[in-house]
Amino acid sequence: MSDHDHAHAHSSHGHSHDYASANREFFDKEAHNTDDRPSHVAITKTIISAMREEYPDLFNEDTTTVLDYACGTGVFSRELCQYIKSVVGVDISSGSVDVYNTRASNQGLTPEEMKAICAELKGNAQELDGAKFDIAVCSMSYHHFADVDAITRTLAFFLKPGGSLLVADVMADEKHQDEEKPPEIFPEHVRHVVAHHGGFDEAEMRRIFEGAGLGQFQFKKGVPGKMHSKNVRLFVARGVKPA
């Protein structure tokens, strides 16, 4: 879980805050602590189950290629790899990428099946050796990104025509949307790496996806999860790159 360099955003105090650098530093330090955290594994299993239930035709163990963006230490990739042909993880945290690749190797997976690279993708043909993917997935990381519009355009670039972007994250709390300061999900020690504290609603995700040129927008909401010991509602958003 990390952020990009499209990242000089303003914090609530009005000061410029570089979320990319903050996330890189934080997750480099945390890489060896987050990998097998039960809550992390549980929410990952929940999200993959929701994706496979909602979009069963997307996942084929013989053909489907996946880009796992902001892959962290690879919990999502490892849970998903049994349902797909191959996955490439990308993260800006070198510490996380090292753990990802070590764990994949220890499980007997070849780089052709599962590997991660440390990179800040911009969305150009020289990156990832020109590879394009059937699915780009970003699980529980959009709240870390200062510029979700730029991130989404980048991910759309790496899709094959007809490929799908799947994003899972925290839903905005509809009950508290009109409040000036809705309840805080994230504890104090991680707030400096979270650009979006209130989650995302369906209208915002539709705007972001359609702004990146993705069509056939779908939004599965109300997926139950637990973050930082708090019950939250998650969503899975899907957009399709025009063929």
C-alpha cells in the first residue's frame, strides 16, 4: 500500500504534504510487520471473494494476467494467484517488494507466475516491458493516493482492450456525509499516509473511472470488513477499457 509522486497535496492544515514519500518511508519500515497480520489477510480474502462472486468470468487460471498495483508485501497477489495465470505486483516501497518476491519464491512460484517490481508508474510504453493486462487491481490503497484521477488513468493505460480495472476500498459513510468532521477510521499513527480519510462514494468512483476513459462502470457496495479494529463497509468498483 503506497502512493505515487502525483502527490503534492494539501493537508487539512493547509501545508503541502508529499504522500508518496510518506507512504514509501512508512511501508519500507512496516514491510516485515504487515505481511501476515490476521486482519490484513481476512480483509483480503473478503475482497477477493466479492470480486470473484460479482465478476466470475474475469478470473481464469489458464489465461488471466493481472497487475496488482500498490501490491505491498503481496498478501493480495498470493490469495489471488490460485485463480489466475500470472500476476505482476508494483509498489514504490522497495522493502515491501523485497518481502513480496521472497514470499513468492518461498512458495515455489516462478517470476513468470508472480513477481513484483519497485516502480512509480507513469503510464507509458517503456514501463513493465510494454506488458498489458487482463485485469488491473488495486485493493485498499486508493485512500493512500493524493491524486486518484492520475492513478486511475495510469492503470487504465496498462489494460488490454476490454480489460477491467477493479478497485476495492472503504465506502464513504452515508450516515455522516453531511457532518463537517465524520468519524475517523484511521488511527493517529497512520493518518500522515492517508490522503482520503472519509472513503469514496459511488458517484465519485464513477467520475474517476469515466474520467480515465473506462466504461461499463459497476459498483458493488456494502462488503463487510474490519480495519484498525473498526467495522467498515467496503466497495468493489469495476470499469472496462474500450475494445
